[in-house]
Amino acid sequence: MSDERAVEFVLRSGKLSAKLLSKAILYSIRPLTSPKYKREKRQQIVYGKQTMKKLNLHGRQLEHVDINKTDLVSFKRHLNKLGVDFSIAKDKTTGNYHVWFKGQDVERVKHAMEKTAIAFSQSDRPIDKEKPLSEKVKEASEKAKERNNEKGQKHLKEKTVSHEK
């Protein structure tokens, strides 16, 4: 009889601890799902590339530089390496891009522009505009068809040679 009571006591305490554990988990998660926590998380300061709204949350004076599309990828890479907070907006009238950044980062942005210019002058890429993606896809599919045809012809030749022996 004492064994039955011990088992019953263990089972009751097991259920009790499971309930307490679930309550503790819910209590610890509750602050993470509260509207106040979500609002604070949205307003946290972001670094690197970001939207204009998040860039304005820093509370600093903003400056901008105009840059064309060919230099943009390299410029973004250099800005990220230098730890500059920036946002990119396209000017629909000229087709250039405005790169907005904090005024305190002027020297770092100037350095990134110099690095971009050096990298662009050393590259072997032509300066004119690249082909659109649709043309690149068409060329790649044509090359793939040619290669498949060549492989198919080689395979047929190998079969005929092996059958002749």
C-alpha cells in the first residue's frame, strides 16, 4: 500500500511540474509577443543598407551622392565594408541612383567612391551597358542546346562504333 501512495504522489507531482513548466514558458514568452516589445524591435537601429525610414531613425543629418547603375554594386560593397549606414533611391527622371547616408560618414563615403573608381578602372569589363537578363537567358539556352546536340552526336558515334566491332 505504501508503494501505491508513492507512485500516486510521483504522478501528481509530475503533472504539477509540467503545468508549472508550461506556465513558466508562457510567462517568459509573453513579453516577446507584447505590442510594446514588437514596437521596440521595429525601432531598433539598423546598420548597413536600409530603408529611408530606418535611416531617419538615427536622428542624424542626411547627405546624398548620385551614382549610376554600373558603379552601384561595387559602391554598395565598399560602403558595407566601411560600416556606412546608407539607403538607395532611384531617380526616375535621370535613371541615376541617390545614395543617402549620414553626414558624419562623408569621409568614409569619399573613400568608398575612390575605391570604387579604382576597382572599376582596373576591371576588364566594358563600360557600356550590359545585356538585359532575357538576352543572357536566351544565349545560355542556345549554348545548352548546342552542347546537348554535340553530346548526342558523340554518343551516337560511340554506339555505332561499338556495334560495328
